[in-house]
Amino acid sequence: MGVAYYTIDQASKILQLSESTIRRAIKKGDIPRAKFCGKILIPAWFIEQGFEKGEIIE
């Protein structure tokens, strides 16, 4: 079984975006998020789906 969620730091490295860009996109609702133990987590399906479609978050 693979990874279910990524932290903002991990997602920023995978997507090659700054953490602030990811936080802004989360705030706008462009990136789904979950919270666990006070940490914001991004679902792995969202990141994998973006790579499959070749989409880039701006």
C-alpha cells in the first residue's frame, strides 16, 4: 500500500512549488486538504492525479 497523504513540505518538493504557493492554493480551495494532529495533509490521489493529467498548479 502506498502513501495516502503528504505534508506540505513533501508536496512542495514533489510538485516543485514553494510551500507558500501550496498554502495559498489550499486556502483558495484549489488543493484539497485534511488535518491530522494539527498538521495539514494533502491527499496523495490529488498529487498523483495532477501528474497523470500533466497539470501544473499556479
